[in-house]
Amino acid sequence: MSEELFDEAKRQMMAAGSPSDGVNLDGMSIDFDAYLFMAGLFERVVIHRTCDSDCLLIASCTVNRGKAPAVGEALVSIWRDRLRYNYRAAHRLRRDNLGVYLDVVTLSDDGGIFVTGLIKATWSHQP
């Protein structure tokens, strides 16, 4: 999804709901940690909650560069199949020399709660 399309989808979902918090955001944080860990690609997974509704969760993952070709597809698959709410979601995959980044947003239902986040998979410094 292009940056413009993702930004518009995110704006719409944020306008249609309220930011997740409390036990709902705790649950999503636990799911991020569990499903990213179970992927078997990452050496380390750390989930950080923020107070910024524009990016409520940040998942920082460290991955061996040898697994680099599989990371982007795996992140998208985990997001689509395990983490997003069924009602509505969007994501944008980005890459650079340091890693792969998945920007995400999901809405539970019209007028429900939304979760915004970033999953960062950066290369480890090990050969």
C-alpha cells in the first residue's frame, strides 16, 4: 500500500473510533509479542506501549541478516492472519539498509477501538 493510501486509511480509522487502552491494548501487546516470537525469525522481540494515538505500539525485533528475505512477507502474514481486527485494517511495508518496517492500523468496528503501531525488524550485528 502506498504511503498516501495508508495515511488516508489510518486517518479514517482513527476518526471512526477511539484509541485502544487499558486491558484491550495490553491484550494486543501480548499478541504482538507472542506471534512475533512464534514466527521463529527473530532473535529478540520487545514491545513498547506509547501514549501517542498515532502509534500506540512499537514492536522492535532483531533478526539475523541471513533471514532477511523472509522477514517482510512474514511480518505482513502475521499482521493479516493473527494480529489485526477483522473489521478493518491497513498496513504499509518499508525497507532500508537497517531493516524492514511495517506500519499498521486496525479498527475493531465502526465506533469501536483502533490500534496503531509499528513493527521494526532490524538486522542484528552478528555475521
